[in-house]
Amino acid sequence: MLLLWPGGGLLICMVVAAIWLRRVHLADRALGWRTTDGEILLSDVVEVPTSEDDHYQVRVSYRYRVNGRNFKGTQIRVGPKKLVFEKAVQRDQAG
């Protein structure tokens, strides 16, 4: 129904752009986080069949401690992978 509304395509583009910009902002902020030691609890690659081609997904589980508090996680990136990688390389090259 939204696509039939005049200007609906523009609205969809604006929503997608806002979501992408938020992810970029989160990725940029993550580069300034302090580091800590952690432990990988599980890591493997799972094949996810699709109708066209096989797709592989990384599964990971880890734990770490910050300021006396224990945390567990499964997320391995915050923002768009290419942007996170490029910014990390720039940071490492700077010193």
C-alpha cells in the first residue's frame, strides 16, 4: 500500500538511509571503545542453503569482563562490514 502512495518510494529511501546512517554511527563509535580480554566459547561456520546458491553464516559466542562485570555476546560486528574494516585499518595505520 505504501508503494502506491505518491512519494512512497522517497519515504522508503529515507527510512533505509536513516537505518544505514545509524549503523554507520554505531560502527564509528565502536572504534573508540576500550579493549579487554575475552574468551571464545563457540565458533563455527554453518551452511544455510538457499534456492540459488549456498550461503554460509558464522556463529560465535564469547564472554568478557569489564569493570568487574561479566558479559556474554554473539554479535561479531556493529556496522557495515566494509566501513568498520576501513576505519580500523585507518586507525591502526595512524599509530
